[in-house]
Amino acid sequence: MIALSPHGVEMLFAIGAGDSIVATTDYADFPAAAKNIPSIGGYYGIQIERVIELNPDLIVVWQSGNKIEDINQLRDLGFTIVNSDPKRLADVATDIELLGKLTGHSGKAKQVADDYRQQLAEITLQNQMKPAVKVFYQLWSTPLMTVSKGSWIQNLIEVCHGENVFYNAASEYPQISIENVLLTGAEVILQSQDEGNILGINWSDWPELPAVKNQHIYQFDADLLHRATPRAILGVNAVCEALDKVRG
């Protein structure tokens, strides 16, 4: 089996099918055992000839992260293909169950999916009646980018009853200006822990923004926030905790 995404690899390990993966892509680094699996490409493309040599019985592709030409070529070559491309938090459990069926790990997959669904339902219930918090999510600093409706991060913000100040932007990952952010009155800034993201902008230069004035700027492990895996629950919990600090 080949898994062409970091989240696909993580899901397969979670259901006990990790030992069957013979190749994967760049950044597939969790759990630690995944680092020992050879990478045969990334967002820039897949080494099709390596796939042919390995002759897998199943290829888990990622429609949003793999080149569509590569996916089509693999399909044309007769390989069995399944797409794992969760768009909403609930889709993680659905994909886990599907991968369980396809790999003969249905029992473990059901257990993992049920546990995930239960935790997600509990967190959603705990947060839905809390006061809304105006959230600015800093996806990257240079250029300054954020997220809007339809993005993966939006799911996490919603569960925690955050109000994304750029929810209605024209694209899922819009480029914005500092002036745009200052006009939102954001009460909290959430960032990934990437050094380039944190050091790119010195927010203390803009104390007129409530998030800056009240020192509500928080950093997170990007993998927990950006990857559609069972660990997304940890990302949701981290975001909810940050919003609770704002609520005081």
C-alpha cells in the first residue's frame, strides 16, 4: 500500500495498518515509525515509475494535495485508488472507517472513529453556549495570509465558538494587509509555531488591536491544526483553551 499524504499515513497507523505502507510523501512524519518509510514525492508531483516498481494493492491519494495529473495517471495504469481528502472534522471518522474496510482493519478503525466522534461531540457541546470570540488566524506572515469559510481551520474555530473575522473573504486562504486586520477588532490572534510565521510580524507595534492590547496571541503546533487526523481533537482543544483565556 502507498499513502500519498501525511494525514493518510497517520490515519493508517492509527487503525493498525501502518506496517503495510511501502511508500509515502514528504512531511509524513507521524508517528515516528512513519519517518522510516521512503518518500516518493510531494505536492510538486509523484515518482510514477517508483509506484509501478512497488506495485501496491492500494493507493491512498489526496485530491487537494496531489497533482490531479498524477492521480489520473495512476488510475489509468489500473491501480486501486481511494481518495482521502477530509473537508470537515466529521469527515476524519468517515475516512478512518473507509480505510479500515479497505485494509482489513475494520474493528480497530471503528473503535478509533467512534472515540473521535465522541470527543468531537463533547467539545462541541461544551463550547456552543459560550460567548463568541473574534478570532484572527495568522496562516502566514510574509505575505500575511489567513483562512476563511470552507477552510479546514474554520472547522476548529467554529467548534470553539470563535467568530473568524475573515470568514467572508473571497478565497479560502486570502492574502490580507495589517490594516485589514486592525479594522476587524480581533480579540485573539492564533498562529502556528513556525518561527518564520511568528517573527514575520511584530504585533506589539499595533496595540490598538484588542488581541495585542490584552496579550491574547497564541501559538500552536501546525500539524495539530492543519492535519485531518484523529489528532485534530488535540488541535481543537488547544484552540478552545486559547478562546477561554480571552473570555477570562
